[in-house]
Amino acid sequence: MAKRPTHLPSTRVPQRALLHPLWLIALSVLVLNDHLFKGSGLLPAVVTGKLSDVVGMVVAPVLLAALLQIRTKRALLWAHLATGGVFAAINLSPLAAQGFEAMTALTPFPWAIVVDPTDLIALPALALSWLVLTPAMRRPTPVPRWLAIPAMGFGALACMATSPPEE
């Protein structure tokens, strides 16, 4: 087996992680939780709220990396840190939450954010995403465009189209 030259940067293909079982399960839980469980009475609101946060921390950084075509370990780390940073900001700062709401108001999927510092309990899920999904990006398995593009689209839609706020 040929050894990769050490002077070349280690490249990753984020779309490969979109087909990893962890990412697919997290995305499925996000969709089911946001559109079936929340508000149904099947689970307490505190559970459904935190569950979305946790699986979102697995889904979002990989989706961001795939959409931006990030290929290096450093850039992937920044995608994870940016995801956590925005998440922390909107859960700690009413001003950050209002700014994020204003940005999403320009899309077909406006968000209503409740500033809740207890949501930061979901941040360790970023480590799970990093430890499991980043290595999956290096696997030599090709990802057909007919799978990668719908996975990115569905992931983006699932992340944007959260459940409507409870009134």
C-alpha cells in the first residue's frame, strides 16, 4: 500500500459523514423530535427541548462542513467551534438570540429563540461529532452526488425547519 506523502495536507470529504449511521440517526431523531414529539405530550417539554439541542450538535457542524466543502482538520475544528459558539451565544445572550432571530426572519423558516443557559448541556455532543464523524470523512468510500446533495438538503431543511414555538 502506498504511503501518503507527509507534506500533503490531510483531506477529508464531509459528505462521507452525512452517510454515517451516527449522523443519519441524529438527523432522524432531530426530525422526529421537532415535528412529532414536541408538543405531543409523549415526552416532557424539557426532554424534547434538550434532545433537539443534543442531536443538533451532532448534525450541524458536519452539515456546515459539507455545505462549505471544508476539507482540512483545522477547518473542521473551526466548523465545530463555530457551531458551539453560535449555540452558546444564542442561549446566553438575549441580544445574540434577537440577532439570530432577525437573520432567520429573512428565510422561509423564522426561529423564535428562548434564551436558556441550561441548553449548554448539549455542547459535549460536539465532541461526539468530532470524534466519530471527522474520522468518517477520511474513509476512501466515494459518495455519489445523488446521495450527498439530498442528504445536505434534507439536513439543512431539518436544521432550519424547527417546530413552531408553543403558544
